[in-house]
Amino acid sequence: MRILFLGDVVGRSGRDAVVAALPGLRAHLRTDVVVVNGENASHGFGLGPDMATALLEAGADVITLGNHSWDRRELIPYIAQQPRVIRPLNYPPGTPGAGSHLVVLADGRRALVLNAMGRLFMDPMDCPFRGTAELLARYKLGASVQAIIADFHAEATSETMAYGHSFDGAVSLVVGTHTHVPTADHAILPGGTAYQSDAGMCGDYDSVIGMGKQGAATRFWHKMPGERLAPADGPATVCGLFVVTDDRTGLATAVEPLRQGGRLSQAMPAI
Ligand SMILES: [Fe+2]
Ligand SMILES: [Fe+2]
């Protein structure tokens, strides 16, 4: 299966770039499944229902979220109606929406997409490790599903690495989100799971993790709120990871980063 994962979409710059790029990327990379993290699409905070719809129509199969899941409250009723938008599975029981979604391709192949959130330097949550293990007990990679894609939304790379190794061989891909900075450790782990500590954001990198430089810097200099934080509005880099898996095993055979547009060095998968 050919899988494209795009990291946190930040603000209008990120949204516009992803919506414009997705149809071309789907065709060029001949993707089967596209997953996009949308937690910062709405001015850096949350995801508006109209924005979710635009990302899905542009070619995202599933949208994942994170600690900003509910910043746009309109998403709460929307997520109950739209199973292709998922939130971390380790919110307390009874939270609206689901923590995973099963994508069924036109040819019958199935890909499970799940979203979990770390706990180190993050809001208190149920255990993402046990929550993921409980979910995975219901699926068999290479049998009931041909691919399993896990978006682990976390601050600390140590927690993401521990999560990746914990599920090495049990899922096709573990990719981190939330830090908004792409890491250069994309690789196939010993058990066959593709891994990257963070996919990086889809946003303007002439910024502080997507937000305007001045306002963000002021907070560090003076330790008091300055001007309201707003997303940087320069050209975005569409940033993510491309993975190819073997349908018989569900494990990765290739993993390459993707960086298109904006200020970052460019990288287009050639597989
Ligand atoms: Fe984010
Ligand atoms: Fe986040």
C-alpha cells in the first residue's frame, strides 16, 4: 500500500498549501491512503468543520487531531457525524468521536488509521500505550487489515520512540506529530514498522512552530502575554512522510520524507 502522511496543518497558509498540493501528490505518488493532521488548521488552534470538509475533498482520507482537538467547539457535533475525522484514542471514555477509522479501498484492501496522544509535557490523558494495545488486539496486520497507520501526538521524542518500538512489527507506520519540526530519523525499525519521530508541520517555517515570530518571541523575553499569537502567513512547506508497505505482511518496504514548497529544503519521494 502507498501511504502519505502530512503533519500538523497550521493556519490559512498551511490549509491553502495542502488543499492545493493534495490532488497532485495523490496522482504523482499513486497513493492509496492519505492521512493529514488537522489540529492547528484554524488560525493555529483547532479545526473548523468547513476546513475538515475542504481537506477531505482535496484528497485526505482521514484527518487526525491532538491537544487542540476541541479548540473549535463546532467540531464536537461534526466529529460525531464524520468518522473520517478522528481524535486521540486515549481521551477519557465518553469523549465524542473515535480514536481510529478503518479505510476500505475500492479494491477491498483495508487500512486502519489511529491517533494517540503522549503524556510527557502534555495534558493528563489515559495511557496511550495500553489504549493502542487494546485497539490493536482487534486487528491482525497482514490479515484483517493490510496496513495500520499510527499518528502519535507527543511533545517528547523519547515517548514517541518508546511508542514506536513498542508497536514495531504490529503496525505499518508510527509517525509523530505536534512538535511541528520534521526529524531526520525516518527509518524502518527492526520489526518492519516505518517510523519518524515527527513529520513536521504543513505551514510557514519563517515562524515559531507556525506562529508569528514577533509575538512568540515576546513571550519568551518577557514572560507575559503580548500580542495575540497568529499564524505566520508566508508560503507553507507541505511536510510529511511517504511509506510503501507489503500487503501480505502489512510491514514497510520503503520510507521517504516529503517537503514541498516554502523555506525548507525540498524532498520528493522517488519510489
Ligand atoms: Fe500541532
Ligand atoms: Fe499538538
